[in-house]
Amino acid sequence: MSQPVQPPNQPQQPFGGQPVEGNPYAGQPGQPVPAAPTGNPYGQQPPAPTGNPFAGQQPGQGAPFGGGAPFAPAPPARDNLLLGVAVALGAAIVAGILYGVIAGSIEREVGYAAVGVGFLVGFAASKVGGSNPAVIAASAVFSIGGVYLGQLIGISMILSDLAQIPFSEVVGDHFDTVTKAWSEEADFMTYLFLGLGAVAAVGGAKKAG
């Protein structure tokens, strides 16, 4: 006659061991003894999250993944060569016209005005185009042209007063006479003012940079 089959994984009592208060495993050797309850059901729980994922970091620690502090945005670049040259040309034309009006009104050239033309051209061009050597060189060249333009305007205003004809007619119909008069009247001071304009342009560019 076959014997009844025991169910698998049935716990076995230790040799000679007796159940303790209905627990067949209480006396087994090698079993860890559970710690007595402390009465505080939350004593062993980790601290509740604070909502700040970086609250546990020590002072001086960087951002996660070793990134450190975020980089500050780079300032916009100022070295725009073409724009700086264009500004130098525009400033030379405007300053040259103002210089010519002053010279024609008082019927003489003013050295400070020539210096002002160059400084304005160099400062404006370098402020926009940066300290690029090409921008500084263009400022010097255009400053000479601005001072020269002012001298021609001054002569045209004087000839307009002498001939009693409109200024626009002198410039439009007798411009060759204006340039001839400039060549005949040019002296050391005339060329000195041209040079002062170029030097002042370089100084203005350095001041802006």
C-alpha cells in the first residue's frame, strides 16, 4: 500500500526542538533575533523629501553631473569690419560738412575743428567696428577726406559770397573752380590740418576701444 505524499517545502522542526508558543521557528539556531519595537512606527524611515533635489549637497559642491556653475553668456562681438568702415565713411561726410560750414562762416580754417572731425570719425567707427586695425586705418583715411571736404565747402561758401551766386550753383557748375582755388590757396597749415584729422582719428579709435 502506498504512503501519503508529503506536501513540498514543508518546514521542518530542528532536532529536539519544540514549538514555542505556536511558532515552529522560534528556537532555530542561526536565525537573527528581531529587534524589539520601539513604539515609534516612523523611527526607521528616511527623512521626508523637501522638494529640493540638491538639499543634501554640501556647500561648495557643483551642479549635478560635474557641470559646475552655469556659464555666463558671452558678450556680443563688436568686431564688425564692414559696419565699422561704413560708419567711418558716414561720420567723415557729416563731420566734414559741419567743418566746412564753420570754416566758410568765419572764412578761415580752425585746427580744433579738424581735430574734432578726426576724433569723431575714429571714435564712432571703433565703437561699432571694434579695435580692428582695418577700421582704424579706414577712419584715418576717411578723416583726411572729411577735412578735405570741409575745406572745399568752406571755399565754396566764400566764392558764393564773393560772386553773389547760390552755393548750389558754385558746387554744381563751378566745382572745378573750387578745386583750383583750393590748390592755389593750400599751404603748410592746410596740409597740417589734414594730418591732424588722421592723427585724431587714431586717438578717437583708441579712446573708444
